[in-house]
Amino acid sequence: MSTTPSDRHVILHHAPQTRSFGTLALLLELDADHELHVLNLKAGEQRQPAYLAINPMGKVPAIGHLGALVTEQAAICIYLGDLYADRGLAPQIGDPLRGPYLRWLVFYGSCFEPALIDKAQKHAPAPPSTNPYGDFDTMLNTLTQQLSQGPWLLGERFTVADMLWGTALRWTTQFGLVPATPLIQAYIDRVMARPSLARAEAIDAQLLAAQAS
């Protein structure tokens, strides 16, 4: 992990065992110049004035780059993929996969997470005319149909979107919010087999141990 200042140097505001794990893994996958600002959620550091001055939502992940703040997982994925476009993990404007790539990154926050939270909280979905995701089964079937064209979300090409979806599906299946069907589990396994994920898990384990001591 480099701490040498550069035009592409990124600060990740991170806490172990949170959604920011995926961003940490993405930075490692991109071999990005980055540093970690680690928060202890059990100590409530995400709600303290120092961090709220950075992200008023008090959430992770958040990244800083050249003085700009980027939050929301899909936005972070888009931003980092484009910042490190030379790594080849983000289809660029003019590439036929650019539209589908953006679609599936945005689908995560606009459809998947709202459907997931409603299901977890046992909330009945709003009527289809006012609901961003329709219903849970339709949302999940739309996703699994796309995954069936694999091995990756966009077919043969591995992209930043797979880092988001692979890590998200792992924790949602672990919590029983998404069924671990053979198709979904095989996709998770392919993503998690990448060396960047093992490195991210080792970093998180060290951070957890340090916070527990």
C-alpha cells in the first residue's frame, strides 16, 4: 500500500466487517495508490464530529481524492474504475459494454438494496407504480438471468461491477437474505477466488484484531 502522494492517490474511510470491504478489495484489485482511514464502529467513531465533518451520513465506505468526497458504493465503483481506467476493469464511453456496466452498478443501489432492506425488515413492498424495484422476486430473477450469461456479470469480461456484486452477494447469502442457489454461489466463489479478496480479508482480520485489543 503506497502512501506516496500522486494524482490518483485515494483515501478510503473504512471499517472492517462492513460494506466498505468491497471498496477495499476493489482498490487492491486495481492496484490503486491508496491509504486507509480506519474507523472503529463499536466505539462510535463514525458518529463523532471528526468523521461527520467528512461524511455527514456517518457511513462507510467513503473515499477522498484530490479534496473531493465520493460516497455511495456504486458511485465509488464508477469513480475508481474510471480513475484507474488503464487497469481495464471499467468499460469506457464508446465501448458497447459501458451502458450495461453502468446499469448493473446503479441497479445495486436503486433496486437490490431497497428490496433487500424491505425483505430483512419484513416490510411489504410499496405498490409497483411507486416502488423502485417492483417486487423482490422480480428483482432477483432479473439479476440471476444476467448472472446466467456468466462467468461474470457482463459475460466473459470481468469488471469493477463484479467486485461490487460478488462481495454483496456473499454477505447477503451469509445472512440468508438472498438464496445461495448453485448459480449465485458459483458466481460468489469465482469472485472471492481472486487474490485481491484474500488480501482484503487478511487486512480486515488484522484491523479487527487491533480494535479488539
